[in-house]
Amino acid sequence: MRCAAPVRLGNPPSHRQERRCLTAVAAVDSDAEATALSDVRALLLDPARLVRAVASVSGSRAAPAPPAASRAELRPVLLKGELRLSVQQFVGTQAFTTNHAFSDQSAATAVSALLLQRFDNWRVETSQETLTLTRNRRGQLASRRAPPPLISSEALSHDRSKARMLEPGSPVLQALGICSADGKVKAAKADKFAQVDAFLRTLDVAVTEALAARRLPPPSAARPLRLVDLGCGNAYLTFASYALMLQRGLPCTVVGVDVKAQALERNSALAAQLGWTESCSFVQGSIRDASAALQGREAPHVVLALHACDTATDDALAAAVRWRAPLVLAAPCCQHAVQTQLKAGNGGGGGHPHPMLSRHGVLRERLGDVLTDALRAHVLGLLGYRVGVSEFVGSEHTPRNVLLRADLTEKSAQAEDWRQLDMLCADWGIQPPLADALHTELAAARARAQCFT
């Protein structure tokens, strides 16, 4: 249970408030839950063992008192010679990061504030084990202990100002032209470096979580993790993702798909230069016909799409759904299809529930972006994915910084979910391209849902 007064970000409770809240929690929660949360607290405050922790709110139930943040990520970092607990909380599409010293009560106070927020899921990774807490529909926490994660604490506990998923001196970044031979990021490529680094950070967390939850199979030399980058272009993300998996010691293969012949030629030459031709390959083909482009290869485990233009993002998401890819990461680019439908239906101010929102071009463009990505997330949810929408990098590096992360859970949609889709499309007079691309799959899923109503 939460304390009556919510804990606000950036304003930790006083020690008196903290003691009062903890007393209330202990009085209401079961002994089992109190013990489980006590175990979480102990691990979070042990920098010698802590690797990383993630707390999240389940989208499957409406909590009576939702936490201020929908997600929180914690890890130990070394800042100016002092070990601190880094806490990143996600509220809507914004992320707030604070760092707290282990040497005083700062870290303990921050952890107490998070435990009071009644998250539905906790996963705490340490060098010795992984502790997972999951809240069921009755509001009870069930705990599970598993082997330690496939990532070392040394990779996470260094100075954040220097921490990069791939260091600038990495040969792959030099081969891609992002960094110079002396290991410095080129000024003209600073934004690209920031985008790739931020995307890799999200990929790293997503793969770790999917492996821990068994949504991804444990990779081996005989059965490596299979990644596909759709619309790879100059393959910055393709090569960087493969380098990250190598760095983590995860056997994998990566395939980049792009419609341009020059992309195939350039990227294949770079793969040969890096000595990666056996596990990092490229094919020519459109995203819409990605299955044909892969020429009978096994379906990928992870599908990536960074800035595939307009409906190419929808094509990438549709391909991932048909493959039943366990993990999908897509950062959309320009989104004209819904904007065009809004303009056609506006008719000089009519045809929408709120025509003033789409009357002016710049507002119609922004509204179109929001509707497009909201519908993409919802359609994926109807087809068995749990979807998160966030900003993966600062807008100063790219205005197209929205990221869709979809994890395959096979959870069935409810009748209300289908009603929301129909109502939104009818109110605004739009038909999302992703719904068109997945018309057959959506029809089958809707029929299954109707059988159980």
C-alpha cells in the first residue's frame, strides 16, 4: 500500500515521513510482501553486489493508486571517485535521473521512496543472483530467484560521464566514420553517435530483461540470438548492435535489410573489413517484403528499425508481428499517412470531434505523429505485445526521438481494447497504416476475442 501522501520526484521524504510511511506499509501489507520488499531494499543498498534493478507498472491491471513513475531503473555508478546509486524514473515520456551516495542516508531514502510507490514488478540483478517480484491480480507479490544476469557489474559501475555502450576508440565506430583514428567522436557525427549510443542502451536493457523473463532463448554458439535491422541504410545500428552483443558475450547473428544496392555493397565491404562476414550480413530488399529478402532464414528474435520513413516503420512492425519476434525496437521517422488523412477529413474545419486541433498545418503534423504512434502501440497490444513508448535520446540530437519497444507476451486483448481502437479511428476518420498491413492478423485476433465474450 502507498502512504496517503504521494512522494514527488526530486523531493524525497524526510526521515520522519519515511518512518511513518514504512510503518503504514508494514501494518497493511502481508508479512510475505514485507519480507520480499525488505530483500529488494537490502540488495539495492549493496553496491558490491548490485548490477542493475528495474521496477515497472503492469499494463494488465489498473492499480488503485498508481505510482508517480511508470518505470524506474537503478544501478551503481562511480561519480568523481564516489560510488552512488543512479535512479532514473520515467514519467510519461520524460525521464528524470538522480544520483544518491551510498555513504550517507541519501541512497537509503531514495530506495524507501521507490518501495512506497507500489510497483507491480521488480527485477534486481546482482553478481550472485536475480530476484524477481511480480504482483498478481489479487495484489500479492510473488518472488522468484534465478541465476545472475549475463552482464558484469564492471560494465555498469563506472563514471556516467565516460560510460558509453561502445567506447569511441572501438574499431567499429572508426570503420563507420563516427570516430577518428585517435578515438574521438567526429564533430559532424556527434548527433549520430548520441543516437546510436542511446539506442544501444535501450537494446541492452531490453535484451537483458527478455533473457531474464525467458522471452528470448538463452543464446549459444549452436543457436545464436538472431537480430534483423530493417531499413538499415548505412548500418550504423546494425554494426553497433552486433558489436554490443559481442561485448556482452552473447552469440548472435545480425542481418541488415535495405532496398538500396549501394547500401548492400558498402555494408558488405565494411563487414569484410571488420572480419564479421560470417555473423553480420546484408541483403537487398524492401521492408514490406522482408521475409522474401531474408531468403528462407529463420525468423529473427529481435527486430530493429531506426528512422524507417513514414509507413516503412509500419512495414517493419508488421514484419515483426508476422515473425512473432519476441522483442521489437522501432524509432519512427516522418509520419505523413495519418496527417494526410486528417487534412482530407478536416474539410476546412469539420469532420473531426475537435477540428481546431487539425486546422493548422503545424498542429496537424504534431497531432498526426501522436495519433500514429498511439495507434501503432495499440495495434501491437491487440496482437499480444506489451508496448512502451518513450524518448530514447534528447531532442537536441534528433527531433525524431520517440521509441516503441514491444515485448511479446501473447496476452489476449479485452473487448474494451477493441472498442477503443474502433472509436478512435471513427472519431478522427482515419485508418492507421499498421492496421491495414496487419488486417488479416487483426481480424483473426478479433474473432478469437469474440469467441470468449
